[in-house]
Amino acid sequence: MYTQKDIFLVTGATSGIGKGVVLSLLNQGAKVIAVGRDSKKLASLKDETSRKKNLILEKKDLSNCDGLDKWILNISKKNGKLKGLVLSAGILQIAAISSVLSVEKSKELFEINYFSNIQLAKGFCDRRTNIGKGCSIVFLSSIASIRGDSGIVGYAASKGAINSAVKSLALEVARLGITVNAVLPGFVMTELSLSWQEVYTKEYIEEMNNKYPLGIGQVEDVIGPILFLLSDKAKWITGTELIVDGGASL
Amino acid sequence: MTKLELLEEIRETLQRDKEISFDMKLEDIEEWDSLARIAMISLYDQLFELLITFDELQKCKTISDLVELVPDQLDR
């Protein structure tokens, strides 16, 4: 479906949805630049694909947005112009609004979930970074942005900011032939959610499962829609929020 | 800032790898579109705290005209 000339950059590439997207794009023949902050986890990606030649690893901490636009421009100068960008790096903080430093800590959350992703999108939209017509950006948002829940005020707001930015950015770069969309997954079992096991107890997961008409999702349930938005089949879709949540938000 | 340094800033704002020169006509530069004009307004605001208008930009025909918008702020 793709060739080595189709180059995609994926952040948050070492786990969960990002990792799934990397491996699927490689399977489809594309060249993938996988970005993560943990060099060991990045290196282990090579063990999970037979198309090692098409996988480029880039270690980068995205917790500071400064200069990320120039960074992605330089990556494309080194590896070739990019066809797609998947922004799946993000962090989750669960804290009641009354918790100590709940507001201050959400600045760190916004830096990664919003500012760094927007800075990368800015760099991608530079004419020198992308191939032009047929390019796409997919942001990983969340249904938390459209459906309230306790303890995730900052997280939900950071994803809501992405949804709003997507619409204006889509309009701004349509002329360049770039589509911009957000995918809003519901609760899926990823390493990120597993790392919050004190919150996501077995009982909580069961309760969640009952709230999801199609059951709680798996990582692969979200990958397909992302691949679709990256593909030419979605070339007339831009500025959308694609909800992928097993009907939970209905 | 010198004229040459401003020329480099303009090239970067145009997101252009190829060189530009003072005598180049803006209409011949493919990157010179409405978004580039907005980016140019931001550039002058950031560099010189100078708010140039769309009309002023429309009157510019060459790169040199862009540079001449700020003659007093540039080093000789």
C-alpha cells in the first residue's frame, strides 16, 4: 500500500496506540520515524518488525515545546519529506481539582499534550518538511474532551484544546494539501492506563466495561481509524473529531 | 540587525530553502502567499515591534521593498 518514499513520523511510538501505528505502517510498506523518550524501548521496536530498514528511531523528550518545529524540519532534511504525522505522545494526570498543585501541575500537562504537539504540527506544515498534497496530521485526543469525568479537569481541557486547534489548523493548511484531524478514543487498555492501576482497579475496569456498549477497547481498535485518516481514502476529510469509543459517549 | 540578517529572517519566514536576493520580485516567489504575508507581519512585530499593515505589504513589489519598511532599525 505504501512505499519507502512514504515517510511518516509518529510520536509516543514506544507504547500503546503510537507503537501500534508504527508497526502497522511498517507492515504496509511505509518508512516510519518513531519518536520516543526511552532509548531502550525505542530500540526494542526493531525486534518487533521484520522491516527494520524502514524504521528510523529518534530519541526525543517532548516535555518542552521549544524548538520542536525546527527539530522536525531537520528530521525531514535528513530522511526525506514527510507524508504524515501522528501525534500520540501525551501524559495523563488524575487529580481532583482540590489536590495540592492540581492547577500548577496541569501546566506540565498542557506543555506536552497541547503545546509540544502544536509545535510539531507547525514544523510539519513548513513547506520544507512535508510533501504537499496528500499529507495528513492526526492528533490523538480523547473522549475525555467531550465527556466530563471527575479527576481529569486538566487532561480533558488539554485534549479539548487540541480539538479546537484542529479545526482552525485544518482551514489554515488546506491550501497546502494537508488534512488535519483528531481521533478521540475512549478507554482502551494501554500501558498508560495500566500504569494507573491504583485508580483503574479491577472493579473500575468492570464498571467501565458496563458503560461501553461495545465493551472497553483494545489498542488495535483505534489504530484502524488512524490509518484510515492517514490514507488517501480520507483525502476529503479534514478538521474532524473522529470518536472511537465503542459507543460510550452516546 | 543588518540588512543581510533580515534577508535571512525573511527567507526563513517564507519557509524557503533556496536563496533570495534583494532584487527578487515577490510575485516570482511561489511561497509569497496570504499566509506568508501574515507570517511577515508577525516577523516585523517580533523583531522591531512594528505593526505593518496588509496594505503596506501589498505595495511591496520586491524583497528590497520589504527591507525598506524598516530602514531606521537596521545597522549600516
